[in-house]
Amino acid sequence: MEQSTIPGFRFVPRTGVIYVMHEAMRHGFSYDAPQWANLGQGSPETGPIPGAPPRIESLVIPASKQQYGPVAGNSDLRQAVADFYNTTFRRGKKSKYTRENVSIASGGRLALTRLASALGNINMGHFIPDYTAYEELLSVFKAFTSIPILLDGEAGYKIPAAALKKEILGRGLSALLASNPCNPTGQLVEEGELREWCGLARECQCSFIIDEFYSHYIYNTKPGAPRMVSAAAYVENVEKDPVIVVDGLTKNWRYPGWRISWTVGPKAVIEAIASAGSFLDGGANHPFQSIAAGLLDPQLAGQETAAIQKHFGETQADGHRRGCRAGGRVLHLGESFPAAEAIERRDEFLPRGAQGKGDYRARRVLRRESRQPAGARALRKLLPRQFRAGNEKARNGPRCPRTGHQKVPQIAAAALRARAAASSLLYAGIFYIKIHAWLRWKHALFFASSIPGS
Ligand SMILES: Cc1ncc(COP(=O)(O)O)c(C=O)c1O
């Protein structure tokens, strides 16, 4: 593991996407090099695609929009987002979103950062595998403990609602973060299952933060019938249900460079993250917000979604086929080989042990678990709950630089044993002194009562 050479700074690991881009650039990739195609990351085609509304290519910026915007976002965009969710997902429902249920931020990661910085001293669950940025992003904040929940590759990285409930209750989760559809597994939670998830959030009083950045990329739809999925459809009361939806222009509208995202949820959450925005970032890109509001027109958004589903549905499979025919090459972790081999060799790219399980990060967690010596695991069970779950001391404590594994529970256990021994000694001492004093007093009484006339 590299160490920072600059005093005071820690080594900041590159998360998946950044690492891959860095490697590709080392091999000659650039955004305008025609011989390269990026098959790996969610960097959507930003140009025109058949059937989609025309792309926005120019913008006039009046002087008023050169100023700082409101930290929670322009009210026209906030209202447009609320209207989009009410029209698309909440028709016929009594409880509706208003602009006060919406906060705008500079892109998805910042929206999540604002949310993370507004969380209290709680346990926050997130799945492994899930979006690569989560693990690192969540580890930066010290107020809460992030708890990875390992999904089983053999079960298709799906977690039934009953198992999820057990995780929430068993690990004392007050919040859960998940992308839906999941990046990278593509798992989609929808309809009855998503309704159950929202019910769990209510029942277990666990805030579900649902990252819906890919919620328009659903390919098993009928042609011409765009399908979008949102947990907002299953929220009963927009102020009471602890369900928070995060989305933005990055993927579903194919404008990643605009850096516009939104968070939709109860007003209390929106106020908290707007306050966080006032010290974290100072508000989203101001000039682009009004034009973004126009993109949220439900009809335009539907047209864009239908085009995305048709175009990418066809080109994904086709792209790989064409790449193979054209003799294209795939770059994988620094190794370059013919595209035609990519499918056959897919499993081979994973570290041993993760093969057949499908995901590198799943393997990493398995390794972490097994690295913990059996004694340490047994000891953890003996620890008071707050140490097991990782309280303030545990969270701030050292981590193994290689595995990221928290060392503190063991340290905490040793400290606890020492404290228990010291307090036993102290109590024994106090007991001895008390007995001694009592005996002396009794003795004195005896002698006093035996003095004639006393
Ligand atoms: C699941 C998921 N959520 C959020 C984001 C973040 O989007 P942004 O680029 O707007 O920060 C991404 C980006 O790749 C993503 O894949």
C-alpha cells in the first residue's frame, strides 16, 4: 500500500472507475481517440441518439446566474424535480412532494456526501458489491459506522426482504444505502419487492437512501414503453417515510458534465443536507439549473428514456460483437488482449477464490473476514455491543493499511480487560477498608458497652 509522502496526508486510494481510467490513460486512452471505446464505466454517450430529444448545446448566462445560487438549489429546478416524481411515480397519491422535499447538488457523489455528513452517530449499512465510491466515501465520515453487507454471488447478488430485515435489526442499522439498479451487478429491485423495501424502512425506522442514477437503464421493456423505477412510487407519506431518493442528470439524462443531482425526501432531511451543503460546497452549478428544470418535463424525460433503452439495449451487445469483428482489444488491469477473448476469459480476470463469484470486491470482504483470527472473532462476541458495532473509539482507531480492517475492537477488548481488572482491585480494596472500619467500630462499641456505667 502506498503511503503519502506529504506530512499530515493519508494515502487516498483510487476507487474503481478512477483507477481504470488512470490505467487506460497510461496505455494511451483519451476521450477523443477513435480507436478506443470505453466499455467499462457509466460514461454515457452524451451526443444525439436516435429518438431522443435534441441535445442542449448552448446556454446564455445572465448576470444574475453568475452569482452564488441557493445552497438547496434554484426553486424552479426543485419544483420541476418534485413535479417529475409526482407525475411519474405518485399519480393518485394524496401525499405529494413539494420543492421543500428536494435539494440540488453538484452531481451524485456530492449529494451522497452531503447526506453522509448529515448522518448521526448510527450504524449505516451498504451492500458489497455496490457502487465503488460508497466504501471510501462512507469511511471518511466519523460520526457513523458504515457496515458492509455481503451479497452472495450465487444468489445473483439479490437479498430477499426478509433477509434484509434481519440485517437491519441484527446490526442495528438506522440507515441503508443502495444503488437501484445496482452498479455493478445490474440487479433491479422493483414493484412488489421495492414496495416491501419501503415498508421495511417505515417498519424498522431505518432510512433507506436509494441511489437511482441508473433507474432509466432498464432493458427488458417493451419497445416504445419507457420504464423507470423509483422508490418514490412506494412512499406513503413524503414527510414521514424515511425513504430518500438520489438521482441526477449524470446518467438518466446523459449530462454527466453538468454536475446536477437531486435528493428527494422528507423536509427535515432536505434542511439538514442543505445546511451540510453550506459548509461542504456552497451550492450546485448555478447557470445550468434553470435549463435543467426544462429537462425534467415528464414527457421529454420519457422520450429520452425510451431512446436510451432502445439505443443502449441494442448497442451494448452489438458494441461487443463489433469490437470483436474489428479486431478490437480490451484493456484489463494493464493487460491488453483481443476483444473476442473477453467473454471467455471474464472469470479469469478475477482473483482466485472470487472466480465463479463474479466480483472482486466480494472477494476482498471474504478475505477480510477470514483474516480475522478465530480468537479475535470469539473475543468480538464477548465485547459489549457498542464496541462490536464500532463506537466512537472504534471508528477513530487504526485500520490495517492493507485490508482496511479495523484493529480497534481487539485494542478495545484489551483496554476493557485492563479496566475490569483495575476496577476489581479497587473494589476489593474499598471492601477491605470498609470491613476493617466496621470491625474496628464494632470492637470499639463492644469495649464501650463493657465499660461499667457507660
Ligand atoms: C450508482 C451510481 N451512483 C452515483 C454516481 C455518481 O454520479 P456523479 O458522476 O454525478 O457523481 C454514479 C457514477 O458513476 C453511479 O454509478
